[in-house]
Amino acid sequence: MTESADDVVFVEWGGRWRTLAFGPIFCGIALVIELLTGPVVHWIGLAVIALVLVGFTYVQVVAARRHATVRLTRDMLQQGTEDVDIDEIITVFPEPDYEKTGGDPERWELARALGELSGVPRKRHGVGLRLRGGGLVQAWAKDEETLRERLTELVAARKQDSA
């Protein structure tokens, strides 16, 4: 099944392809400095370093896009390599209120994070979900407020449609 751009409600890419350009840009800056200041220019060395940096960065970007991308469509929440059908989500929990709980975490904050990672990825924040069957999980995103809003809207719309 192919999706149109209208089906995507929220997306955060785990890595950006433009990151591949950083290594060659820095090597280009080093090349310019060598051309302006020294009698020896390390053409081959800088080219090899640029290629090695692109290779290592490529592996990191591919891994980040595979394991840390968040995509929300009208029917599916994709968290890294795990997909959750919107029909499976019963409740989207509000932001934690630590004043109310006395600084203790909410139950959903201790639940497993979606995706195959061991926890919520760095620089991302959890959004608590109750799934059909009673299980608690954490969705996650850098912009968790927008993800929570979009998920709440989709779950409420599904509840109205089924009622």
C-alpha cells in the first residue's frame, strides 16, 4: 500500500543526509588553508580522509534513519523499526505532572519504549500510550508535544468513528 503525502500527519527523521557533506567541507577548508599557507598540499591525504568520513557518516545516518525515525500517518505510528496501528492505541497520556506525583515518574514513563532500542533515544522525550489489552508503552519524539497532540486527535477521531 502506498501512502500519499496527505496521509503523513507527523514525521521526524532520525538522521539527515546533509550530514554527509560535513567531512568533505572540512577537508575542503583544510585544502584551502594549505594552498594559502604552505609549500606542501596534501591532495591525496585530504581526499582519502574526506572519503573515509563520508563512509563512516553514511553508516551512522542510515542507522539513525532506520532506528530513530518517527512517522505518524492516519493509520500507523512508526517508531524506528516498530509499527503500531492507531486502532491499537486506547489512551494517549498527558504530559507528566511532577507536582501532583511528588516528583515520582508516571507509570507509563517506566514502560518499554517503542522500537527495538533499549529505551527512548537520546534527545527525545516519551509520550505515554495505553494499548488495547492494557499494555503501557512509550512513544517518543524530539517534538513530543506535537506528537502527543496529533496522536490524541487521531485516537479521538477513531473513537468517534467506532461509536
